[in-house]
Amino acid sequence: MSEIKNNVLIACDHGGFELKKDIIKQFNNYSFKDFGCSDQSSVDYPDYAHKLIKELANNLTDPHEDTEHFGILICGSGQGMAMTANKQQNVRAALCWSVESAKLARGHNNAQVLCIGARLLEKKLAFEIIEAFLTTPFEGGRHVKRINKI
């Protein structure tokens, strides 16, 4: 397994709880800061997305250049988490469904937050997407001016 970023925040709703536990177990040699939820009881995904995003936004040294702070948000489809996360200024959340989409979200869009759908992805693929997202560097160059327009 490749080295991933040092500061990985993670949160989920009830639909993503089991996958969140599996992610933390799979990537057990890394530390995650867990923002919940803590079981499969029905909860509202925005509550957990907001907790993670506020922490991330408070720790970004430079919203366009920071390469040390990342988050993973998990719900049933990933859509609700992505919509919520993208409401926070200077945070770029990407809903990823493939390794290629994760690499492009990092390489071209310098996304800091990965959103995944626990009900739509096999666990093995979810792990591969996370690995790609957390290890792909931002390419910079022509992409910087585009990000600055967001």
C-alpha cells in the first residue's frame, strides 16, 4: 500500500457506517480523525459532513495548495455528502466512482474531500478509489487558474 496523506478526516451517515469501519481497518497503519456516525441508527448526513468540513476548512493552510489535509465522506450514494461538503468555501469535494475519477479529482481539481457511495461500490473498489485519491498529487500548471475560478 502506498503512503497516504497524514491528516485524513472521515465521517459517514448510517448508510456508510460499515464501510467506514472497514476503511479504518484496511488502512490501519494510518490515523483517521473520525467525526461519526457511531452506529447504523438513522442520522442526517449533513450533520456529519458539516463537522468534517468545518474541521478541514479550519486546518487548510492554503485552500489551493494544501496537500496535507484530506477528508473522506461516506453515505449511501455519496451524493448528499458531496452536495453538503461543496457548500463550504475553499473546500472541493469530489464524488468518485472509479479509480480514474479519483485520480482526476486530485490531479486536475485538487479535491481535498473524497465522497463515496457505500451502497454503490464493492468494498475492494472503494479501497482502490481511496488509495488513488490519497496518493495522486495535484498536477498544478493549467489547472491552478481553473481552480481559482471556482
